Amino acid sequence: MIVRASLVAVLWILAASCSSTGARSGAPTGGSAGNAQSGGSGGSQANGTGGTSSTGSGGNAGGGASGNGVASSGSGGQSSQTGGTSSTSSGGGSGSNGGAGGATGKGGASGGNGGAGGATGKGGANGGNGGAGGSGGSVSGGAGGTPSVAAGGTSGSACETTAGGTTGNALTVNVDAAQMVIGKEIYGVLMERLARGIVGGIYVGPQSSIPNTNGLRNDIIQGFKDVGVGAIEWPGGGAANTYDWTKTNPSGDMGTDLFMQLVSLVGATPYLVGKYGAGSADSNLKWLTYINNNSNHPEWNITFFKVGNEVWYAGDTEASYEPKFLANYDALSAPINGKQLTLIAGTGETVINSSTGQAIEDLVWLETAVKNLGSKIGGVEIHEYIYHHNDLPNVGFTDAQYYDMMNASNQGQMAKDLDDVIAVLDKLDPNKRIKIIEDEWGVWLKAFDSSDSWFEQGTLTHALAAAEMLHLFMARADRIGMAGLAQAVNVIHALFLTRASDGVLVKTPTFYVWKMFVPHHSGGAKWAPNVLTSEKISANNTSFPALSAGTTVDSAGHVNVSLANVDLTKTRSIQITLNSNRSGYSVSSAQFVTGAAKDTVNDFGKAEQVTLQDLPSSSYSLCGKTITVTLPAKSVVMLVLSPAAN
């Protein structure tokens, strides 16, 4: 996004004066906060009028001076905030009167304190605490207190933030503690030889009227680059267990040669999956030698190779798989043309205990494999979906079903299961050498089209779930070495859809979340530890966080903050505090993704309904190292904050 220079300049002025612009509130209760006017010479008053509430709760206080929140019924207006601060030698103005009482019920709360003294010179007049509101049934509130003289300040004005929405959310980002690099491979994709993922998807053939490079669609290649796809897994998936690699450049398909060209064009890490059965070790060695010791392509380099895919599905146990892996290790462990492989081991099926929600059986397999093979494996395969392939429709799911998916995408399933796996690895591999390869993840619902059982229309829900899960992966980047969205094109949770009849392309809502998240894994970005306090959503007899966050810092000091608000109806405000040795920040980019409904899709041949939008400047206020943001309902927001020169 191109940000107008005038916007950046205004934000720098705001950061310097610490007089913040209030954000619009979309909260169902409580009104919007008023705008704070900075105190000028002669003691200008920082007045802010509170909004009106449609229910018993009073409006929010105005920024700076006390607001006059009024309730139409029930309880009276909420108490007001402290008065504005003068930025010049004259003192700030006095505080406003207390909130008016409700039309019925008990009266309004007391008024706020008056303005603090100026930065220099004599202090401003402080408004005393306002009087209590009228008693039940009384419309008028108590009068404000008597002003008193306050001493002048010794430094510049304090921050006054007024972004609207709900309260109770806070994010503290430890900017200076960022050390853990976010590998680009966390933003990887699976491209399996399945359905229309390759043929009829990315591959259209060199004679196609669709612009292509040796048969690969140029628009998808560019799209991969736009969203920063960092790794591509191929030829499976399960298809790898039977794939004949010897046809390296087959007609009408993408073989090894074209796959290696694809990853080169995209700038992605190639991740190969091979057979694992009897005789596979010799075949896999020949395949890898063809790639890593190819005189025509000395730049080709496979560094990650998985021995079989979902071997449990083919009937193997840990005990029967182990000797097959060892045969491949013996054949592949030596560098090929000086290029060392990292071998990935298959693991057992993730079985969810219906009473606890915890993954169980795979942990037994995992622990045994790490104990027996630990020194020989560089990573372990983990697959996990928000799996409703048989019971939830692609579109038209209920609010309750939506909230079940959102909870599962964060603390309800994915976070728990990741942490269970990490606990096993930490016990046996405390130095974190063995990485989690989460090479299949996503939302898996019923097929959208009965003629193609693998095809899903990507919805806004898919995009929100992707943000939730990517936040989890980034926070665990010291253990998660790679992840693969399943899958890139036309299959399950896709970035792109193509119409079979004419090849028309759709970029799904998930594509736009990925595009927005590029700063998280570029420019040397490292995970910045954070502490998130989030309000809860109550649904389906449980409660779970309304918000999730991702926080990174790049090598130039930019702080990247992504926030997901999965509440379907409420905006949520959050105050973000940056613990940093920098003096302040400016907002260089503020974007968001949302849609009209939870199952909104981008459809073929129609205007996009979900895309990147600029977050209005009225939705955030910045002062120094504190920013308050109002997050739209069912949205993902991304802020890029540029540091001031110290």
C-alpha cells in the first residue's frame, strides 16, 4: 500500500504533541469518544463530548476532558476522564460537569478531573470531582466540582488516546527482545498431484492462451511472489508414496524439471517427498542425485526431503516404519555434490480425544520415533486441520459452527496440539534441533461442488482461521521449521481458484491475509515476544479469546503488528504498548481484511468482495510508543510502525 506523505507527517505531529485523534466506535453499547483538542496558549480547554448509549451503559468519555455521557435509560452516564493538558505556558481548562442521570434508574456518575497544568508557567485550573448523579428517576446529574489551582507540568503533554470500541484488550510488545527469526518456510504451501491442484490449476501447458512460463500460469507465479510463498512441497501429500520421478519432464504435467523451475521463479525453498517402501532408498538416492548433481542446473538444491507421507494411512506403525526410514537414512545421509539433506520423518495420525480435545495417539508414535531415531531426523511431519469435511458446508454454516472453527483455530485445538508436540520434543531434544514440519494445515469443509470433492470456495472464515494459525506458528518459530497450507490451488484451503471451463482466476480471502502478512517474514523479521490480554467470546458452552496477535521486528526496526478479531458483530479496541529503546513510532501502513458475512467469498468473474483495504486513520491513535486501535468485527488488521530516529 502507498501511504500519502501527508498522513505520515500528521501522525508524526500527533506523536510529538501527544494529542490523539479519537477513533470511531462500532461497539454495540457505549458511544464514540470525542476528539481531544490540544491546549493552546491562553489555556485552551481540551473538551471531549462523550457519545450517547442506546442502552443502560453510558457513553465513553471524551479524549482529554471529561465527557458528558448520557444514558437513555437504566444507569446514568459513565464517569469521565481527566481533563486535557495544556501544551503551552498557560494552564489547561477545567474539567466538565458530571454525566447526566438516566431517564430512569439511578443517576449519572461524577464528572472527571480538570486539566493538568501546562508544560511551563503556571498551572491550569483543575476541575474538582463532579457531583454524584441524581437519584433514581432524576434526569439531571450532579454539578461539577469547584476548580482549584494545580502546579505546572515539568515536561510535555501526556498521551490521551480515544479510539472507540470495547475495552479490556491490551498488547505489550517487547520490541528489544526480538531474537527468533521467522523463517520464510513457515509461509509454505503444499502442491500435491491431486484433483486440479496442478494440471488444470497452476499448469495449463505451454500452448495455452493463458499467459504462462513453460506451461505454468504467470498470474499464479506472480501471486506466489506477492504473498511471499517461502516453501513448496511436491509431489505430495499422499501422491508422493507412489510417484514415478523418472519422467522428469513429462508432457502435459509438471515434473521434476518444471517443479525446480517453479521454486526458482518464486524464490521458494523446494521440499520433496519420496516413497518409503521396499526399494525406495535406492530410487530416492537416484532422484536426489539427478537434482543435486545436475550439470545443467548446478543451482538446483534440495535441502528438505521427507521419507513417505502419512505412512499410518498406508497401514504402517512406528515399529514397521522405522526400518524403512533407516534404509533411506543410510542411503541419503551423505551429502550429494556437497549438498546436505535434512530428512523428515513421518509420524502417526493425529487422534483427538473427544472428551479433552487433546491429540493422543500421535504423541506415542512421536516420542518413540524421537527416542530411537532422534540423531537421524531433522524434522517430524505434523498434519492438522480444522476438520469438518463431512459435517460443515463450505458456505452457509451457522454462527455456532463459525465460532467452533475460530476456537479450534487458536486455543481450542491448534495451540493445545502444537504445545503437546513441543512438550515431547523439548523433553528429548532440548536444543531444538528437530523441527516441526507442519506441512498440512488449514480449514477442511465439505466440498463446494459435488463434481469435485476437493474444491472449496475460500471464505472469510478461512482467512480468519489462517491468521489465527499463522500467529501460532510464528510464536513457535524456534520449533516450527516449516508449514504448508493445504493446498495452494483449487484444493481444500487454497490461495487461488481457477474455473475449469475457462481458467478464470480467483484470489481467495486467505490470499489477502497472506499478502498483508508479508512484513512478518521479510526484511530479516524476528518474532517480538508479546503479552496479549483479550476479552472473551462465549459460544458453544465455552469461552475463548476474541483476539489473537502476531508481532515481529525487521532489521530496519519496523514493528509489524497483526491482529485478528473473530467477533462476528463487535468491534474491539486494543491498546498496544511498545517496549522499545526508540523514542517513538509513526504508522507507515495500516490495512485490514474483512467481508460482509462470515462466509463471504470472491467468486469467478465478479468484483472481489474480500480484498485489502486501508484502515481509516480515525480507527487508530498514536502517541510515542502507544497506539490504540479499533478492530472491525470479523477482521484481520496489519500495522507497520516505523521507528523515529533517536
